[in-house]
Amino acid sequence: MQRYAAGPHGLDWASQPDPFRRFAGAGRVNLPLMADNLSTRYKDIHAPERVQVRPLNHDNISVLLELSLGISAWKQYEGSRWALRCNPSSGNLHPTETYVVCGDMEGLPGGVYHYQSFDHGLEQRCACPLPVSGGVLIGLSSIHWREAWKYGERAFRYCQHDTGHALAAIGYAAAALGWRIRLLSHWGDEQIARVLGLDRSQDYAQAEPEEPELILWVTPDGSPAAEFEALIPLVRTAKWRGRANLLTANPQHDWPVIAEVATATQKPVTPPEPNRAGDWPPLRENPCEIQAATLIRRRRSMQACDGNTAMACDAFYRLLDALLPRSDTTPWNTWPYPPRIHLLLFVHRITGLEPGLYVLIRDELAEKRLQKVLLRDEFDWRKPADCPSHLAFFRLLEGDARQASRTISCHQEIAADGAFSLGMLADFSRAIESGAWYYRRLFWEAGILGQVLYLEAEAAGIQGTGIGCYFDDAMHDLFGIRDSRWQCLYHFTVGKGVPDTRLQTLPPYGHRD
Ligand SMILES: Cc1cc2nc3c(=O)[nH]c(=O)nc-3n(C[C@H](O)[C@H](O)[C@H](O)COP(=O)(O)O)c2cc1C
């Protein structure tokens, strides 16, 4: 269908949601701004033996949050000012909310906290000496309305992309501290909502609800994760404080399909995922010497591309390599599920590589199946001469793909003016066989891929931009996909960004002074 999903016609600025959730009446813990003290270089994130393992304490939890979900800069233009964060978000609307669940530690009494990114602090929702030791739980939720205000029905998918980006952002920040994180894939959404207090309707009253998404175990030393069976009875009887703020006083639209999809894709408790093995040579070292904290906060979505700069072939292959789901490499070490997403690429400007359509297969077991899915007589499935042998990367068709890429990405120039762009093709039906709850995880996997692309592009001296707006049927036609069991879920572009010199950049937390 060559049309956009239903959404508001034009933006109703009067009902623009508050970008920051707050819990009035909750206890407050201020966090220091200490990320600049972290000496880890970006290249060390993939060489954990070189990263000093930081102790689990109030200050380092602060660094974890500052470098994953904290504000990275403010932008200002004429009378407007808006915050950017370490995690990207469609439309910069930031539907993802973050919670920390911890046991007693110095400066941080045990309990459940909401992370307040505006001024980098924690709001104590529940005070309780919880049996959480050797690590902390980090939970994520989505406020659908933040995205629906602008994007209507597309909001649910964008919230899921953003969750994936946020998950990977936490993974990178944890790796910079020498910590490990694990997605607790067996928890159900009901258990997450209970522990985080998202089901306390009395605390939300008229405020927009939060949908539970996921929970992570973050630990410096591999301590076993805290479990919901031990936590739920305690938080249920504990005292909670704080009332959620109303983000929009008079919403003009409602998109009932969002709540329907959310309900249909809720996850029950499931058995833990088996360990996944990846059989690839170690990821080649990244030459980037920049501090991880600097690079993470410098990450930006380019809004325009120079239409000129080529990416070196070597850097391109390294970037593709970082997208392989090695179970021991950040951020894939957080991801317990098998790879379900492969990349369909539009190569525009890679030195030594003919422009054209290409495919990167992220799971060798999928190669034969994909050969039967990407069906056009002209496709030659040729591996480029210099391509590392372990990368299942094939040229399908040589030719100028800029026009096709631009049109398919809702006519956005950035999809044509960079070094390459891509669409993420999901093995959709196979994934959903696990349960409708897997639907969200497909978008999370896409978001993780997006976050790797953002940071790796930045490390290579160029930039990326997530592209949530694309015409999937046109994409499927171009790549000869007639099998509806495969679906494109996200697009992305990488190239040399052209900064918008009209915008003034301000420091992230200057307003705290
Ligand atoms: C899921 C997703 C979809 C996006 N889609 C688009 C898009 O279609 N076009 C675009 O120019 N930017 C897109 N972006 C980039 C956002 O606009 C950008 O992340 C946001 O403005 C915040 O800026 P920052 O990434 O520089 O922090 C997307 C980002 C995400 C995470």
C-alpha cells in the first residue's frame, strides 16, 4: 500500500507532550555528573580485558545513566530550545522511561527509582530494602502517547525501535564501566510492571500510562540476577510515593490500534533462552582513540548529508562486522535471542565497491532461505573480492541505487546522499512462531542494529540516521521479495553529515548550575 499509516494531519502544538516524566512527591536522589572522568576509549568497549572494572556504587550508576539515557546537549534556534540525549529517538520524542531497582548501597537506599534525565537525578518511587545484591536491575517502559502525538498509528513501532536503541545504549555505557548486562528474557510484562510500579493506576490517575518493555541485570562481577519471585511480594506491601505528571492536558487524537497491539504482544513468563553461540573470528580492533564518553555524547543523527564523501572499504567491512551477533561482544552480549534480521543495502559511495544493491546475512543458517526470498533474475549473488571470508555479504545488482533509496525512504535525501543506506529485513513469521510477544523483540533487534550503526559510524568519522519512514512494499518489490513471511522493519543511512549552522549547541546540564 503506497500510503502512510493513519496519523494526525499536521501537528497540534498545543497538545505537544512534556518530554520529561516526573513523579511529584517522590523522594529525590541527586546524581553527580562524572562521565568525563571515565578514561575508557571507545575501542576498548570491544576489548573488555583492557577496561578497568568499576565498583558498583552510586557514582558509577550515575555514569551508566548519564552515558545511556542522559541528555547529551541542548540545541537552540530562535526562540526554541530542545534536549538531545545519548539514545536517539524518532522525532526526538523520547517515549522510553527508565527505572533502577537496587538493594541498599551508600547514597542510594534500596528501592525502586525513576530516572529523571532532565536534571540527571533519581526519584524514589518505593523505599524498601530489596534483596538485590552484586548488581542492579534497570527496567524500561514506553509512553506511547509521546510518539502517537506526532506519528499516530506508527507510534507503537517507533516506541519499540527506541526501546532497542535504549537497550544497546545501556549496553555500551555498561561496557565502558567494565560491567556486564543481561536481558532477563524470562520475565513477563506483568512482573516487570509490578516491580517498577507501572501497574499502580492510583499513581498515574489522569497521566499517560507506561507500558512495560524489558528488564536488564547489570553487574560488575557476574553476580546472579535478582528475581521477580523475591521482589514482587516486597514491593507490593512497601510504601510508594509520587504521582506521574500529565504530559498533555487535552489530547486531540486517540489511536485505539496502539493499545490493541500492545495487549496482543504482551509477554508472559517464559523459560530462559538457551545460550547462543556465535562462530565468527573476533571483531577486528577499531582504530578510534576517542574516549567512549565523548563519542557516546557526540553521537548525532545527521539531518543532511554532503552527497560526496566516500567511506573506505576497510571501515565499511569493519562496521558490517560489528553488526554480527557475536555473543561475547557489546551490545550483542545482552541479546539472548537468535538473529532474525538481515540487511538489504543500497551502496552509494564505498571506495572499491561498485554502487548497487547488496545483502548482509547475519545468520549463516538463513543464507539458503534468503536465496529463495530475494528473487530477481538479475541478482548475481557475488561476494566482493576484498570482503572478509566470514562475512556473508553479497552483491545482488550493480547500478546507481540512489533514486530508489531516496524514494523508498519516504523521499528523504539523506538516504541517497550518504555512503550507504539499508533496510532491515526480518524473518518475521519464524520469529513470531515463539509467540506474538516476539513482535516487539524484532523491533528491539532492529534498534540495537541502529545503535551499533550510529556509534560505529561516529567512530569512523561519519554519522548515521535512523529512518523510521519507508515504503515497505516498494522495498520488497525492488529486492524481489514476494514472500510475506519476511518483512522490512527499519531503515538506516550512513554518510558525512552536514551540520546545521543555524543551530546553537549548549552543554547538557548547564541548567543544573
Ligand atoms: C526509530 C527512529 C526513526 C527515525 N526516523 C527518522 C527519519 O525517518 N528521518 C530522520 O531524518 N530522522 C529520523 N530519526 C532520527 C531522529 O530524528 C533523531 O534521533 C532525533 O531527532 C534525536 O536526534 P539525535 O539522534 O541527534 O540525538 C529516527 C530515529 C529513530 C531512533
